Amino acid sequence: SNINFKKIAKIILKKEKHILKKFPPSAKSSVDGYTGLGKKSITSRYEYINIFSWWPEAEIKKLKPIVLNFHSRFLKKLKIKGISDFDLKGWVNVMRKGERIKAHLHCVDHTAYLSGHICVQCEDTATYYINPVNQLNEPYTQKIPNKVGQIILFPTCVPHYTDTHLGDKERITIAFDFVPKTRL
């Protein structure tokens, strides 16, 4: 695509400091969405920021139409009618050397639909998706290596996690949820 992910990484890292000062960690019981990144992470501010609506940088503004188009192509490929009236809510995850995202999921209530993430900056990491069918007794995990520019969609209720980030540069992703405006 015509997205400059190096530029987006610089924007995110610059804004990270401001966001950490301006917003407190989530008041929800999970603080960081159960990711294990802690209350000092930008992930713990996920409820206050929406990268798709209030980040004015031109490079970041290019992402929303790409994600929406990817969603449409995904539904068309599966030959299913999807949700057309939804909000796209996106936040940022920044991991430093030695950090990892623990198994978590985004939602299981009536608004659970689709989630995803975009790899902005990564090296030698993967995201693991746990098949929700029989996940307790005989879990099946799908490993997907991370690549810059990669968009992954998955059901919002699917647990997922990362391996430990061992690179010297930050591992940066944009996570997002398609949130239906009407009850499913």
C-alpha cells in the first residue's frame, strides 16, 4: 500500500508520551485490557483514544479507509452479509524489549463482532489466536508471524496473545474493534 509505516511509528512514539501524561489508566477492572502490559502502557489508555477518529496526521488518516475496504473484501470473500452500521474503534499497543501481550480477548457481550490489528513496526514476533472451540481441554492455537503492514481480522471473542518481543526497536500495532451500533 501507499502507507509509510515508519512515519506512523514515529507519530505513535511521539504521541505516546503526551497520551500517558494526559490520560489516566483505564478505570475498568482490566486496566490494560488484560494484556499484561500494565498501567504505565499506552494500551492502558485504550478507552480514551481512537486512532481512527481524532489523530489528524495524514498518514494515519489513510488507515481507516483501508481497514474498511479490507472488512468489505473479507465479507465478500466469505459470501456473508456483515454488519454495515458500526463504529471503528482503534488504539495503540507499544511493546518494548522483553514485553509480551498475555492472552486476552476484546469482548463477549452483545457488541462482539470483529476485531483486528495492523502491524506498524515489528521484528521476529508473532500473534497467536486460540480457537474458541474446546480451548480448555484440547486447545488449538494458530500462530501468525507479524509483518509490517499486515492486517489481521478475527472474531472479537477469540483469545489471542503475542510472544515476547526481543527486538531493540519497539513493536507497535494498532488494534481495533468493529462495534455494531445496533444490538446483534
